[in-house]
Amino acid sequence: MRIHQIIFLGFIAVAFVVGCIKAPRKVIGGVIGGFVGVLIPFSLSAFYVWRGGDPTAAGAFSFFCLFTLPLGIGIGVVVASRMGKSDKDKV
């Protein structure tokens, strides 16, 4: 890895830790939603290839990540912020 890639990953890690300190539910909800947003097009392409489709053409399903990733993050944050607050969240 190049040095700028390592620095960029470090910034992502710092942003994640700071986000978990300030709003842990929203960050975890966003991460889970983002994972699901990437998992959906991947699953669709795997299903397409399993049903006999062209593996090269299955790469077109990655285009849907432009829509499903932000949508998944948004839904994850909204659901996490709407969940009931427990006594642990009050500092």
C-alpha cells in the first residue's frame, strides 16, 4: 500500500471511533446499512450467474451500489436513531 492509502484508512478509522463515541447507534446503523447496501447487488449478481447468466455481464450489477449504498446507510441511521433509548445511552 502507498502512504496516502494508509493515511486515508487512518482517517476513516479515526472518524469511525469519534462517531462511535458521539453517536454509537447511528454509526453502527450506518455501517450495517452500508454493508446491506453492498450485499444486495452482490447477491443479485451471484444469483444471475447461478441461474446461468454471463459472469462478465454480472459486473453490471455493481452499478446499483450507487443507489443501494446511500439508501442502506440512510435507512440504517434512521432506524438506529428511532430505536428506543436505554439508560446506557444517557451519559
